[in-house]
Amino acid sequence: MSLLHHDARREPLAELLCFRGEFYASLTARSDALFELADAVLCGDGPVGSLAELSLVGEHRRGHGGLYAAVARGRINAGRLRRALAAVPLPRAADGRLVLAVDITCWLRPAAHTSPQRILCHTYGRGKDQHIPVPGWPYSIVCALEPGRSSWTAPLDALRLAPGDDTATITARQLRELVERLITAGQWQSGDPDILVIADAGYDAPRLAFLLQDLPVQVLARMRSDRVLRRAAPPRQPHTLGRPPRHGGEFVFGQPDTWGTPGTETITDTRLYGTALARSWDRLHPKLTHRSSWAAADGTLPIVEGTVIRLDIDHLPSGATPKPVWLWWSGTDATDADADRLWQAYLRRFDIEHTFRLFKQTLGWTTPKIRTPEAADRWTWLILAAYTQLRLARPLAADRRRPWEKPSPPDRLTPARVRRDFRHIRPQRPARPKHRNPLVPAPDDHRAKRTPGPHPATTCTHPKRVCVANGGTRSVLFSGVRR
């Protein structure tokens, strides 16, 4: 190995060692078993099929009983692990901006009738536009996205939704705490571009922007094609009687005659989608009616203005007929460059689907039949920590491809291929931190050192139960010696 190559590997290896140390320190009960369980997930030969099979991996030095006990009764300091995830190097966009994607994925548990806090999760059936509600545990996961085409993301937080939780409120609180951790870790500083949060149509984008308006955050989300927004209120004419209007004319997504002249219009040639036409309209807002969640202390409803972007493409890679995509951005006065940057950033949101598929199909996130939601949270944090180690080991991994697979450049390895080589680059387990009280003498100070030779005899006076000839048992008091 050349000296230059050795120096290039030193920094990623140091980052991996640092994170493994923080991860081990965040395990407060049954730490060795949980840490070795995460290593077994990373060093397995194939997809994780069951928890019991992980006990057969060489990196896991315990039996299956200790493995199940660690998942059921171990403890993880989630706050410290969250801070460790926010401190690792994160991918950024071309302009240095952090791009975060938030989405909900479900751990389906239809047969766990005794498991508490399950919620009906909407899943796609085999038919067209068929949605089937299945009981399970939904998790809101936030990931940092990479700028180019990639199956890599950087998971930063996971939060299980409990019955009765409001999705917009819980997600806004989750994002607020995450942004504060990123600022504390130095990932965002004054003068940097605002953090871009991307969500799908299941989220209320104006409400997220309203709840996060005091943070350096911009919200970009898809809207359904049947939405109706309002323009800004026209200026009030002199000598006009009555209450001034708060909303302007309607902007109906399904009626082109209500759109008017777009503020920006760009045409881009793409390899996958052909010609992409992006048009934007400035200062559009929804007319709010849900007073229970929107009303302020004085009872007024806010006006949350933003920019609407419509994206039209020629074709899809699957051959299906493309549909227009409507996006809502919390910023205003968008330029042509902003419109192009935003719709391209939204397309990167689908990279989080690759992460969810890897969690479930390769790392075995939803494989264990866990009963309690607390154990499910514990296993979820192990999976996030394991994936983060894969991402940090990405520059160190070699391409251990199968004979039928095509070679891949080192910078284009997928998470599954990096996992094949993790066993060869895995650093050793961090040393256990010492928490000895300085006022208590060291073990050598108050314990006699054992001398070579036979074990000293001890007197045994407690009863023992022994078998008798007729198959029963009786208690016998032994007063002899035990060795």
C-alpha cells in the first residue's frame, strides 16, 4: 500500500472509529451484546433472515439467548446516539446546502395482536390504486440526501408515531430538534444557505413551514393535483367600504385558465425523463379552515405564502404515462435557477426509498417478531447505527463482487457491496470506559492476590436436593467441604 493511499484511508478510518466509540458509549445496558449484534448485522454473508441466525455470525460471541435478552432488556441512550449521528460528515448539495428528506415507513405487525401502540398503516395492494390498512408501527425517518444519482443517504433520526399523534406536529418537532443538533454540531453556521427539507404529498407543507419559520429551514413538498390555492389579496382601493379581503383569486391546479402567466419557465434536457418543463407561480397560499390546529392566540388564521412549481416530463424510465408534478416551496420570488434546483432536489427524495428497502430486505429491520414497541425502538437504533457505519466505511471498502456481477468503481459501490467487505475493515470493539469511584481503592488494594495451587476449601452448610431410588427427591444437609 502506497503512502498516499494510506493517508487517504486514515481520515475515513478515524471517523469510523470515532463513531463506533460514541455508539458503544450510548449503549447503557447490555452494551457488549448490543454492540456485537450490530456487528453481526454488518458482517453477515447474506440478508438477515432471523435474530437467532445472527448468533451464528463469528462477530457475535454470545448465544441466541443473550441476543434476545439484549434486544428485550438492553438500554440505549438515544439522545447521545442522535448527537453522534448529527456530528458525522454529511453529504451536501452543489451549493453547500444540507438537504433533508423526511418520510414515514411502517413496520407491519398484522399478527401481533398483543403488541401495544399499533396503528393502521396504509400499504399498496396488488391492484391499481388499491390501499390496504395493515396494523403496524409507523416510523418517521429523516435522512440527508446526496446531490447526484445514488442509493446512499445519511439517516439522522427515527421516531415512532404513537396512536393519536398529529403527523405535522410530531414531524415539525422532530425536525426542529434535529436542526438544533446540526447547528450545535457545526453542520450549519451563520451565512450558510438555509437547510432544505423535502417531503411528499402526505405532509402538510404550509403547516411545516409555519411551525419551522423561526429556523434556517425551507420546505419543499409535493402537492396533490386537486389542490386549490389563493393568490395574494389585491391592494385596497381608496374609499372602499367593508372589511379588506385576505385572499385573492383562486389558483386551481386542474384548471389551466386560472394559472395566468408563470413567473419562471425553464426547459431542461434529461437522460431519464427527456425534456423537463418547469414553470413557477409566486406568492400562492392555501385558504386555511382547520381552526383547531391553525388558530393563533387571537383566533386569526395565518397566511403562508410560497411558490408553486409544475414539472412536466416526456416519459418515465418504466414506460408508464407521466403525470405532472406539483411542488410547493416555502420561499418566494423564485428565479429560473431556483426552479431548476428545486425540482431536481425533489427527485433526489426518492433515494430514501432505497434506504428503506435496504433496511428491510438486507439488514433485516422488520424481520424480528418483536412484541413491545420499546424493543422495536431499540432494534431500529441498532439498524441506523449499522447503516451509518456502512456509510463511513464506504471509502475503505473493496469491490467483492460476485462472478456474475459487473465491476463497480470504488466511489460507486452500493451499501450492499460495502457490507460484503465490512468484515475485513471492521475496527475492534472500543474499550469499555472505566467509571470507578476514585475514593474506592483499586481491586488489588483490598483483594488478596490468588496464589497458584488448588482452590481453597469452603464450608457448605445449605441444603441440597438429591434424587432417591424411587424417583422422588429429598433434602440433605451437607456439612462437608466443597471444592
